[in-house]
Amino acid sequence: MKLSCNAEEILEALWIAVEEKRLPALDPQYAGIPLDDPAYRELAERALIEIRQGMIYFRPEGREEGRMTIRRHRLAERLMMDVLNIRGDDGNHQACQFEHLLNEGVDVKVCTMLNHPTTCPHGNPIPPGECCHKARADGDLGVVPLTEFKSGQEGEIAYIQTDDNKKMQKLMAMGVLPGNRIILTQAYPSYVFRVGYSEFAIDTNLAKEIFVRK
Amino acid sequence: MAVDGINQDSLSHDGKPLRVALVGNPNVGKSVLFNALTGSYVTVSNYPGTSVEVSRGSTVIDGQTWQVIDTPGMYAIHTITEEERVAREILLHEKPDVVLHVLDARNLERMLAMTVQLIEANLPVILVVNIMDEAERMGLKIDLELLQQRLGIPVIGAASTRKRGLDEIRVAISSYGTQPRIERSFPYGRLLEYDISEVIWLMTGEYLLSRRSLAVLLLQGDEEITEMVRHKEGDGYAVLAEKVREKAFERRDSFHLDLSLQRNSIVKNIIQGVFSEPDKRVITISDRLSTWSVRPLTGIPMMLVVLYFGLYKFVGEFGAGTVVDLLDKRIFVDIVNPWMITTVKEIIPWEIIQELFVGEYGIITLAFRYAVGIILPIVATFFIFFSFLEDTGYFPRLALLVDRLFKHFGLTGRAVIPMVLGFGCDTMATLVTRTLETVRERVIATLLLALAIPCSAQLGVIISLLSKETGALAVWGVCMLLIFVLVGVLATKIMPGEAPVFYMELPPMRLPQLSNVFTKTYTRMQWYFIEILPLFILASVLLWLGKVTGFIGTAINSMTPVMSSLGLPKEAAVAFIFGFFRRDYGAAGLYDLQAQGMLNARQLTVAAVTLTLFIPCIAQFLVMKKERGWKVAGGIGLFVSLLAFSSGYVLNQFLLLTGIL
């Protein structure tokens, strides 16, 4: 069963206190949730935390759960900022709500879409998940702009990110459509790529708007 | 095969000749097909990025005269660039009886998207799958029969450079319309279909294109189509516009992408089983050559070799040296002029009229001699060089190589074509600046062409003049380069506007067909000659008038202070007065001065620099006015003249001070 929102908040606060601030335990008053909140009982019953003399400690299973919770929170922050372009307090607030939805594989999708980010917008580390390890092991760059490709590298076009409709149409007229194979044959002085049996040259401005998957 | 004039029975029922329009992506061989169909070597003009004109020719198939219309390349019915717009005009307003969609067999999948659009627009389309020979060499297989079935239109495989498929195309054109046309459309997704039908439902006007395709174009926000529909719909337009706005807003994020993806999947279904490719890509020699030409390490030396042998050796030394010597000295000065002078003097008794034809500024002794003896060989060799290079597919590669550099001047690599063409004829190049995308690029390119790019005739004369004095050519070259860079960088800083974007298709490198190169050269020469000869004659007449009335003497005298501030003898003013008519005319004037030994090395260099920078010839000025408007053209003219003389002054002082020359 899913944890309640408050329970997730407590886990996050505890994880930050223990893992990042190197404190032995979390004082509930810093979690912003009073000790009589049912969320503490919920966590204790699931054997994720332990409460001794008014202080919160991780149980071994709780540490892993906390890690995944903080990961979801920070991924949500990244999503808010990078993709949805919501910043500041509002972004943080939205992220708090959003993270609770990132369960059951959704976090993997988001993480992959964001190309396995390592830090949240505030610079705090995002604990890597299975998908990140796997991507690293496979040497999978994930989705990157064409400018990150080396010459000779081949990939699939993932998406085009541009505000300019005309640019988008130019690219599409060249056959730069999501799903098509693309081979970068040269990266300097201009980007030269092949789609199908045609070759095209574009400048950096256009190249950085084409996102490709290896 | 080409016929002039149209006889009565070859007309269709409404009194106009039948028309067939060639459309398609750039570089798919439309022009070659046009030539092959019309058999005319008169109106070839479609080269990637060098022409925005439409050319027309005619042919007779089965006793019926057809007008064949060649259009600039376009990528889709929804147009982005000026050339595409020109091409679409034909489809929108000329109601062609047959539309030949020419595409490149190797890129069937990508280019079929446009075939689908043309069919959707309810145009009478015949599909020509061209360049089959190269596709076969690469191991690609295309089932044309199946493709024809799926599309519901005639499909013909061709290799127009080898005249393959030509007869089938002729048959298809002439028998088109005899078979009933099958109304066929390729449905998009349900939601998109719904949106389109809602827009169609509000349209009441009569159009040449199908309402369905117009509805899609409206949703794409095509300005020209919107304007046309507004005009046709009248009062009902407001409701329609509201609906389009509403739909466009709903789909604001991804309409273009959705549409392209859906078209792509339509095409994927069509070519399923039609198109098959080998497992391994075949790498040809042309692929290798292409790679070498774009890698900076090999590409830059290659560029220098091309420029040295092409421009310097072939155009400069051979064209402006050997051929000019032969034509001007051996033929005109030694044979034609003396003979003409005696003949004219025998026929016409009045000395003043004799002067007009065979005098100092005579139409025959000066205008014709300059045009034919000096300018023609230079321009001809340049156009041979340019057309050859163009057909190899080298220019787009040069463009990508210099793009980064050109960005500093507010231009993209695309501008390399007008710039190189400018070394042939600045007037023609100014016309071609139309292919640049933003107004800002066009203005900057126009300015640089007017200022620092000498045309071939001028260049030829200047090279042959200055190469006689050691160092003079180098000083001139450095000056030009410096001013080009300086003005380019400044113009970029001063002129408002967004940074330009560079994109270009690279056609495969090919060994040009000589017949094609000469056809293009011939066409360009013809254009050039029609443009210059009247101006030369006009100049002769005006100069003659000036001499007769004593105006020239006054003008030369009044320019003496300017000339002396440049350290030049007052006779040099003549070259500048000539130069106003045509740059090359002015350069040729310098040639005469030098031949009379009136200029030393320093004076020659100063005069050459000033004259190269000086106001463009009348023809170029008129084209500037036509393309950019009075204000811009006038501004550029004024700026260029001021800069020319001040640069001449500074250079003269510099040379006097340092004593380099």
C-alpha cells in the first residue's frame, strides 16, 4: 500500500537529516509535522522507522524507502523546472504534490526522459535509481541534443524542441521526424547529418534543438 | 521538338495551351527533365539556390502543344522561403492541366509526403520517380507498379539525365485526363479529420485547390492562403477565421509536428513493400569526395585549389588574359575597328555622326569592343567555371564550410552562392539574394555585393592590370578583404534583427554533364548580354553627347579636385564616369589609361581600389532598387560612394607614407 503524503514528507526530512547532514536522528520539530501525527505510527508499523525518546531513527528498510522518496521529490523538482518551466516557491510546492504520483515505474520514465539527472535544481544530489545504473553500464547517453553526438554516431530522433514554428517545419521538411534514424557524419564547422539517403548541413542553433536517442 | 508560336488546333477548349508544371524538392532533376521535354536550350534556370525564376518552354506531344513550366524547388505545399512561394504561385493561380511531381528515388519516403499533399489538393498529379539509375546502383528496389496502385495516380520511373523514362512521361502527360480520375484522399487521425472537416464546413468559395488542403494550410497559419481565402469568402470569412483560430489554439503546441508525423505514417503505409534497401550501405566515390570536401582539414585546401585554378588561372589568366588579348587586340583593334572606321566614314559624311559610331566613345569602337572584346570572354569563362562547380554539387559543401565565418557578417553559409556569383555578375547576384531567408541577410548581402565584391569583368581587368606591378594585386586584395570584413561586422552590429539560421541539403557530388554546363553558361551569357549591351550603347551615346556638348570636359575638370586628392591624374575621372554605367566599363577605362602609360603603380592601385568599391553599375543599382526599395538602395549607393573615395584617400596617404608601392 502507498504511504500517506505526510509519511513521505517525514521520510524525506529524515533522509536529509541522516544522509546529508550526518545527524544520528531527526528531531520531529524540524520535520514540520508534530509527533502525534498518525503518519509516524504508519511508518513505525511498516518497520521503516523507529521512535526513541522523541527522536526518529531509520530502520534498514526505511533507509531505502527514504532514498527513493527523496529521489522522487527531486526528480519532480527537475521536471517542474526543466520541462514545465515552473520556478520558485510555486515550483517547489507543485513538486511536493507531484512527487507522490511518481510511483510504480513512473519515476523511471521521468528519470529517463530527463536523461538521468544527478542533482535537483537546488544542487542537492538525486540518489540514482536502477535505471541510472543501467544507463551508465550500457553507456546509454539517453536523450541528448544532436550537438552532444560525436561524428559517426548513429541514433534515433526523439523529439524537436523549439519555440519557432518555421524552424520546426524546416527540420521536418528535411525528414527530421521523431522515430527516424539519424547519423551525424560531421560536427565541425557545421553539423552534417544523414537521414535516409539525404545529407544535410545545419548550424549549432538548429542542431541543439534536435534531441536524439542513441 | 520545341516550337515557337502556337497553332490553333493545339489549344485546349478555353483557348489556352495545355500546361504541365514540374514541381518537387530542390535537386531532383526537374530542370534536366524540363530540358529533355522541351528540347529547348533556352530557359534553363533551376539550380539549387541560384535561381528563383520560373522558366517556361513548350513541347508537342501527339500533335498537341504543351507549355512546360519549371518551378523552383519546394519542400511542401506549405511554403517557407521565397522560392517555394514562387513555385506554389503556379499551382495556386495557373491551373496547370498536369502536375509532374518529380522526386528522388533514393528519398522516396521523405519526398512522398509532398505527393500525398498534391493528391490531397486535388491536383492532376503524375509522379516521376527520378534518379532511378543512382538508386539502383545503391541497391535500392522500388516497386513502381504497387506504388501506382496505392497512390491512384500514374507513377513513372526515370533517370532524366540518361533520358530514361522520357517516352513514358510523354505518354502519361498526353493521356492524362482521358482516364477518369479517381478521387482519393489519405485520411489522417480521427481528431485531425474532425478539425479539418469543421473548417471545410465553413468554406463556401470556389478554389483551384481542394478545400481539404486549404483547410490544412489555414490551420498551419499560412499567410498567403489566409489572405486568399479571406478575399474569396467575403462576409463569411469572420466565422471561418474564428474557427481556424480556435482550432489552431487548441493544437498550438504540436500541430505541425502532428501533421508531419501523420503524413509520415501515411507514407510509411504506402511504401510498405514498395521500397526495399540493401542491408549494407554502398559507399561510392562521390561519397568519399563529399566527405573530403567538408572536413576542414581537406576541405579548405580543396577550396583554395578550386579558387586558384578556377578563378585565378581559368577566369583571370585564360579568360581575361589570353582570350581578351586575342579578341580585343588581334581582332577588334587590328581588324574590326579600322575596317569599321573606314566604312562608316565612307557612308556618313558628317563628322559628328561619325564620332557617334567610331569616335573615341563610339558605339562600335567603344561599346561593342568593350562588350565583345573585353567583357564577353571574361564573363563567359566565369560562367563556365561557376556552372561547372554548381553541377558538381560543391556549393552547398562550401556553404557549410564557411557558415561559421559568415555568421560574423550576419549572414549564413547560404550566402556563399550569391557571393561567389557576385564575382561573376553583381547584378545577377543581387537578384539571387532573394534566396536568403531574412530581410536582414538580404540587405547585408546586397550591401557587401555593391561594395566589396568585384564582378568577373572588373576582376579580370583588375587582375591583369595589377599583376603587372609587383605587390599591387596584394595591396588591392588586402584592402578588399579588410573592407569586406569591417563593413560586414559593423553592419551586423548595427542592423537590427534575429540571428539567421543555416540549413542546407547536400546533393550528391556528381561529375557534371558538359552539355548541361554549357546550356547554363549559354543562358546566363544571354541574360547578361541582353542586360549589358543596351547599357553600353546608352553609355556610348551619353558620352558622345557629353563630348559634343563639352560636358565631359567640364565633368572631368570638376572631378579634378577629387582625383588629385586621391593622387590621380585628372584623366582618371573618365574611368569613374564610365564606372557609373558599368563597373566593368570603368575597369576597362582604367585599362586604356594604363595602356597609355598614364598611371604609376601607386596610382593604379588606388584607382583600382576606389573603382572596385565605387557605386555599383546602373543595372545593379536598378536591381537593388527593385529588390530592396528606394530607401535601402539609395542609402547603400550613398554609403558605398562615400566609403569608396574615403578609402581611396586613406590608401593613397598610406602608400605615400610607407612607400610600399
